Amino acid sequence: MKEKIIFLTGPTAAGKSEVAVRLARKINAEIISCDSMQIYKGMEVVSSQPGTRLRKIITHHLLGIVPFSKEYNAAAYRRGALKKIEQIIKKGKTPLFVGGTGLYMSVLLDGIFRVKAQDPLLRQRLYRQAEDSGSSFLYERLLKVDPAAAAKIHPNDTRRIVRALEVFEITGKPISLLQKQRKGITDKYDVRIFCLNIERDKLHQRIAERLDGMFKRGLIAEVKRLFSRQRLGKTAAAAIGIKELNGYFKGAYDLSEAKRRMIRNTCLYAKRQLTWFRKDKRIEWIEIGGSEKPTAIANRIFKEIS
RNA sequence: GCCGAGGUAGCUCAGUGGUAGAGCGCGGCCCUGAAAAGGCCGGCGUGGGGGGUCCGAUUCCCUCCCUCGGCA
């Protein structure tokens, strides 16, 4: 019999963390975070990591374990997550993945090509070329070496053009070919994926309310600290709240404008997350009202599983 | 009450006698080693109400309503 693995996802601020702990208790699970920002240490408030109250109840993994000065990525996440799955199952418990980073989920569920193909210097060089000669220059090159990839990538999507060229230069193989080589965990395990969903207006409201809480918990001090210690990594620096507050620190606009931008960017992010989730037909949707208690939601999911 | 300005998209506004745009917002989509990133697409509208002129009005005229500023 296949071991069970549960995913609990949903847009940011939907209330995943609270529900997850209730669910974990019912199914004897340990939680593995699936969040590209909560993985960082020193960003507890800005990334809305589950706090000690929840972490005392259930063991959480892959949470606050990477220094914010370091780069991290989907492949590294996959390696870490696979290890955690084994460890937790060995203990006789169920792995419960919780988080909203679609790419990390996808790379775990469906795999990623496993060729070491990353070269920061090469990448830097490609970006410089894109700036000097325009991204269409790189796109032309991609059309020649990997027409299949070029067909899928928009000429303005510099990031993916650079990535495709980077892979080709390192491996000599087109990324479009490598990308077909992926193997996920869905064959090996009995995977169920639940996604919390809430009316858009209510979600936007929750995002705004959560932001107030973040300020009360010391958001400003935390983000200031991020700038004062080691250099902030590129990935960590992309967390919503950091660039917005930095503009305020530098006097480009006032605090209320910084808040407005944070809320807007978070709402846009939530929209993109939902687009990603909608595409995955394996997902089982859990519609929640605004006032439903986490325990009640957890119970509904529990019923689906058992 | 009088004088002036104005009522066009969710907001701020542009424009035209041939049924309307822009920015922001909002919505949809793409995504394989930076993913809270990066990229693409969409106008989402009884043009304040009513009447008139005209082949035809959002545009011109009349009237009513509302908002803002000034005078009382």
C-alpha cells in the first residue's frame, strides 16, 4: 500500500497555517513548509511564518532554515523535501505539505530535470547582453539553438530566455528536451492536494488585515535588520514588503503609500497563485467562508481523506 | 438664492456631430534551478435624468437633479 502524502495549499492569507496544524493533529502528521520565502531565517514577520504557538503543537520542517543572504531555489527545495518525506514516513507519520509556492509544489509533485546546469557568471553575462543589445538579440539566438523552447517563451520574457540559453551553453542540450525528463512523487505515494479558496473580496480584506498584524509584530524593525546585516540575497529580497518598505526608508514616499503598495502587490500575487492552482486538475477545492474556524475547515478536509 | 466650473470605466481624467479612450485599479493566462520572481492578454461603460435640433448626439440647445468654488 502506498504511503499517504497530503498537500494543503491556497492563496496567501487564506489561513493555511492555522488549518494545517489542526489537520496535522488529526492525522498524525508533521508539516513541511512549501513556501519560497518562509524558508528564510530572519524574515519571520515579513514572510508570515507560523509562530511558536503553532510550532509547539506540530513539528514544522523547512521553515526558517536558510540565511537570507543565501540563494535558494526550486531544485534545492525538492531535494530537501524528499528527505523530509522519508524521515517522516520512517517515524510512522504522514507528511503534510503546507504552502503557496506553486513552482515548489510542481517540482515536487511532477519533478524537475536533474542536470546540474546553473552558472551565476554565465547568467550575469547573458543579462548584461540582454541589457546592451536588447532581449530580442538573445531571443534570436534561442530561436537558433532551441526553437521548441523559443516557441513557448515570449520574446519579452528575458528571464526564461536567459535560463534556456544558460542551460544550452552548459549542457549543450536544449532545455526543451531536458524539461521532458521529470519524475515526481505521484506514482510512489498516495497524494491528495487540497486548496483553500475564499471569495476574492474577502481575501483582499484579509490581506489588508494581516498587514496590520505584521506591523504590530515588528515588521519595520525586521526589514531594517535585513538591510543592516549581511547582503540580502536576490531571492529573499523579492519578498513582498522589502522593496516597498525600502522606498519608505529612502523617503520616496510615506508609510501609508508603502502599505498600499504592499497590499496591492500581495493581492496581485494571490491572483497569480490562484491561476497556477486552477490549472492543476488534481486539486480538490475547499471553499471557505470568511468566518469559518480553522478547526472546522480541518475537519472537512479530514473527512475527505478518511 | 445668485454667479462660475463640472457631472464620461472602480478611481483620476482626455476626446469627438457618426454609439468612446489613457493611466492607475480590476480580471484572465503562462510558468521546469531567482517563483512573494518574471512575462502575456483583456475596457470591464444604459457618457447624471428628461426633452429638443439633426439622417445621426456623449458631443449642439432647453430643463431638472447632483458636486465643487465664489458672492450673499
